[in-house]
Amino acid sequence: MEIKPFEKKVWLSSPTMHGEELKYMQEAYDTNWMSTVGANINESERMICEKLGCKGAVALSSGTAALHLAIKLAGEKLYGQPSVGHGVLEGKKVFCSDLTFDATVNPVAYEGGEAVFIDTEYDTWNMSPKALEKAFEIYPDVRLVVIAHLYGTPGKVSEIRQICDRHGALIVEDAAESLGATYDGRQTGTFGDICVISFNGNKIITGSAGGMLLTDSPEDADKIRKWSTQSREDAPWYQHEEMGYNYRMSNVIAGVIRGQIPHLEEHIAQKKAIYYRYREGLKDLPVRMNPFDEKRSEPNFWLSCILIDNDAMCRQVRGEKTVLYETEPGKSCPTEIFETLAKYNAEGRPIWKPMHMQPIYRMHGFITDDGSGRARSNAYIDEGKVPDVGMDIFDRGLCLPSDNKMTADEQDVIIEIIKRCFR
């Protein structure tokens, strides 16, 4: 079978538009509500609350802005309001998911805190409850935990919630990648004390940008709205008594989101079909799909990923910005598959590089299931012991093209390309 490059690029995950978005954007234009107030904002907030079962949603300019205000709000609840020029977490440690995008953890630094990274588990590729429990033994004074749900798969949030409750810790839940996913029948984005979702261009539904902070507290929602509009006081002039930000969502962006929300379940069904086609098509290869608890969780299947078996990995060495590998018959590696897909005009992506291995955070604490820290040496791994889980997934894993506009025929070609990498 001859394989030719795709004439039209097969993306990892691109926006899927339907038409209603234009109607609401036009409405914003026609009514001249082009700034950070308007019917689209109000309605998109209401629709998300109805969809997820939360009481309050605040539309913001990005998921990162939502995370920043979530961290600030949690810190203020725990430690009080700081003086001007100081972060609310100044000098405080915060437990954070390790295998995630840096937007999850950077807001801790924005507020002067120090992230301590909690290793991942193989079951869900998310924060390990065992490692979190160990972390509380080592740092018993920590009172804030930031968790993320990787690639649309829920972490063990019920277990993590129980651990945090025992230790009197608040949870900021980053559900940016998992909108519409459930654990124990409950929507992600409702387990944390403060929660966040994203509408970035590659997410399951999109506004091209934007995010929301979710809360069941009307008082907290009002506070976030105030902070996100430069903390203006109720005065006839510009009066400011605390730090504020220009973080509110545009009514135009909210129009896109308003038109996207009714299609969430449709997008999830399409992504799910892609995941199961990969799982069936790759079942004879020495790879496994990104896992989830089929009894307790239902992902949104945002990205389909694979993890190559240890004994099927060809030699691969990664530096800070470069990578080398050697081809071997019957074996492959993420880099070979990634580069081969690119040759055929299809987009893959490496797994997130764990935060504890990022140069900016390399000196921060890192806790594994056994309570040890830092990345272990190659000698440790050569002895047959388990490496840091997040680094192992990064080394052996790859995100596959998961665009919900990809046809079954296109996906069959991608599956064949992957198979040929192992020949």
C-alpha cells in the first residue's frame, strides 16, 4: 500500500465551528456590545453552570487568567489579603500536578508561592493519590493543592478530595482539558473548591480564547468579577482598594463560546470514536492507549495518546531542546513516530514534559509514591526499578492526531503509518 502525504493537514486538535457562533458574534456587533459586558457573556456563563451543575461561572480572557484568580482566591481564603506588591502565597508551598502544561502551575509563582510537584500514576496519567499522601507527611503545613486532568481523562479526584479534606487543604481544579468528562458520575470542574475550564483554540469546544472560573459561592463569583475588571469600587470615580486585573472575557469571544456549548456532547462523541478506532487499529502493536478507569470515569477523549512498551522502544536520547534516536527493526520511539507523521502532513505532539524537569522549576520539591524526590538516575532504572512515572510517560508517550474533523479513512492511514514505524 502506497501512502502519500495528506493534501490537507490532519491536525492534532483544531477548532470545529458550526455556524451559530457567527450569529452571536454578529449580535454583539449589531448591538455594539463589543467589550467585556453583554448578553453573550451572561448567557455563556449560565449555560456552563447548567451543563456542569455548578452555581457560578465567571467568564475570563483565558484559562490561565482563570487559574491565576483561582490561586489568588484560594490563597486569600487561607492566608488573608496581602499588602500591595506581595503575592498572596508569599513563602508558601503548594502541591501541584507534575505532568501538565505550565499554565497549571505558573500562577502559584505569580502569587509568590513555591510549587512542590506530585508525581503521576499510570492508572490515569494524573496526580498520584499515594504520592500526595506522602507529600503531606513531608510537608504537613501545606494547605493548597492544584490538580489537572490530563488530555481529558479525570484523575482520581474523589480520592484526592478525601486526602485534602483530612489535611485541611483547599483544591484548585484545572479542568481546562477535561470539560464534559465525569468521575463517579460527576462533572470535572466541580470537585475543587475553586475550578477552572478553558476555551482555547484547540480545546473540546472553543472561543478561540477564553476561560471560566467555576464556584458554588456567589460571594466568590462577585469577587472574581471585581478583580477581573481592575477591582473598581462602587464609587462614581475610579476607586481602587485592592489589586485588580484586566481579565474579563470579551462579549465577542463569548458569542463564539455561546454557539459552541450546545455541541459539547457531539464533539465528545466524535473524539471518543477516534480513541476507540485507534485502540482497535493499534491493538497488535506493542503500545497502549492513554488509560482511564472504565468503571468510574468517562473522559471527554480530547486527545488520543499512546505509550510504547519498554521493550519496544528504540534508543532515544533527549536533550533540553534536541533529540536523537536510532531506528531498530520491530521497535520505534515517540520521536520517530512524530517525525514520520509530520512527513505525511499529520500533526502529533510529545507528551507534556513534567514540571519537575523543566529548567525553571528544577530546584523545586518533587514527591513520588515512595516519598523520594527528584529524577532518578539511569542506573536506578537499569536495575529494573520503576522510574518517575511522569518522566517515563514523557519518554515513551505521544499524542496522536485527534481532530474531530479527521475522517475514518484518514485515521486508517495514520494507523498504517504508525504500524510501519515498528517494522
